[in-house]
Amino acid sequence: MAAKKVKIGNTVIGGGERIAVQSMLNIEAHNIEKSVEQAKALQKAGCNIVRLAVPDTEAVKTLAAVKESVDIPVVADIHFDYRLALESVAAGVDKVRINPGNIGDSDRVRQVANACKNAGVPIRIGVNSGSVEKEILAKYGSPTPEALCESAMYHASLLEKFDFGDIVISIKSSNVPTMVKAYRLVSEKCDYPLHLGVTETGTKNMGIIKSAAGIGALLLDGIGDTVRVSLTADPVEEIYAGYDILRATGKLKDAPELISCPTCGRTKIDLISLANRVEESLRDVHKPVKVAVMGCVVNGPGEAKEADVGIAGGDGCAILFRHGEILRKVAENEIVDELMKEIALL
């Protein structure tokens, strides 16, 4: 089911809009200076939406400072206390992450729904394996995909009762198959934009693999409107990984694609280092160009003839080619600069 559009500050998700990449601050919630610093770093890395925890009233000051310091939408992450949602809305937040069923009676839900509606602030319902209601767990026996889906729909119904429909849904699990099936189920039951993510994935290496498997599978299904790669790492790494997943699934139309060979005994150049340097240089390129970094001239240009531009390593040098046609030979210490010059001409 196609997702409807939801406006989050100056960003729109759903309805075929560009998929937004987001992250969350991991600075202590009362440290305003460091929180602002990290939010700015995330924006510089390409973060489209930034979230931060609001565990108490004091943390609302941090939220306000972050909101003032960046141009991207700011989301308040709130658990249980409906008053923090109201204070965050009053402080100018762009979206609230809360589970309506966890904030108390119907009147509290109504107050949050009305405050958000009046301010034009959407609500993200964030369900995960540890938040499923006891009654739903008893029904399914464990946090199955069906249980996660039912929990999300229950929380949405609490807001719908007060004519609030500016909703985004996430249903995360640390188990990739569970997460994928849960999102597929909820995508069939509603048209709310979906925030994709695998939760508690671990450190950078395995976290990226699990996120790519789960988020990537759903994106290839046409499911998902915003993504967050959760890593036990610097949040900037989450932004890079999020874009890489979008790039790999063909969902990023204005970004370069790097292809490189795994090297073999014919390689006489430090291709691993070279490929990493090219990858880093491409982070500031915003055009749909395919770039090849190949290990040798024996089959490099041939294998990578579909690339717009590329290099094939030699002995202390490389040949530069475009669509398989050799342009010129370049010295090893000039390869990245010469390659970037050709990319700029495309």
C-alpha cells in the first residue's frame, strides 16, 4: 500500500518522496554543547532528520538548542510522560516519537494529539519487540511479526480516535526476518509512512550487515519512506551506511556508485587503499555516475565497460578509461585527482 505524505519540518516523507536518512544523538541528554556539536556533524554528513532523547524537562532545553542550531527537522524521543511531548511541541520540535498506549489514559492521548495537530507536528509510533503489550504477547506467545503489527495498529487507533492521522510507524526488531515480515504486514494494513530499521544490531560491522539485509529487503519490495541504521558507533557512520543501503538498492538517484574488483595475483597496485580513497572522495559527489576501480589492465576496462569512468591498475601506474575506452596513463600518486577531474567533466 502506497504511503501518504507526512511533512516533518522542511522535509516530506511518503508518497514517492525521496527516502530520508536519519540518526539519533548519543550524547548525554543534558549536555547542550556536545549535543549541538553532534547535530551539526550529522547535518554535515547528510542527515535528513535528527532525533534526540527527552527523558525529562531539563532535556527540552537541549532539544530547543539543537533545533536552533540545525536546518534539518528535529524529533523528540519520548517514553511514558505525555507532558514531555507537550513541552517538546511548545519548544518547536518537528516530530514526536511516542507510543500513545504508554502515556496514560485517553485524555492524555487527546492532549498530545491536539497539541501536535495544532502545531502541525506528526507523531511516530515506535513499536519494538520489548514494547508489545502484555495482552498481545499473550495472544501470540512472543513478539512475532503479527504481534508487532497488531501493536502498531493499536497505537495508531488511539490517535485516530481523536482524528489525528499525521502518523509515521516503525516496528523494529533485532531479528531481521521478524522485522522484515512485520513491516510487510503493516504495509498491507495502512498507508502511513514507514520508518525502517533493525534495532540493537550491534557494532559497526555486523550492524551494517543486519541493517542492509533488513532495510534493503524492504526497499526492494517498495516498502519504506525513511531509514535509520542503528549502530553502536558514531552516529555519522549511521548516515553513511543509510545512504550506502539506498545506493545499493537503487533508491538514490543523484549519487555515485563505486564498483571495484576484489584483486588477485595480477594486481601490482595498492588497490585496497586506492578504492577507499576514491570512496571517500565520492562522498561529496552528487550525480548518478558509475565509477570503477579495477586491479589490472588485463580485463579491467572490459569488465567495467559499463562504468562511466574508471581506472585499471598497472605497475606503479594506472590507465584511465571512460566506458571501456582508454583515455590515458596516470602515475599512481595522481590517480585519485585525475579520476575526480574526469568525474567533474561528466
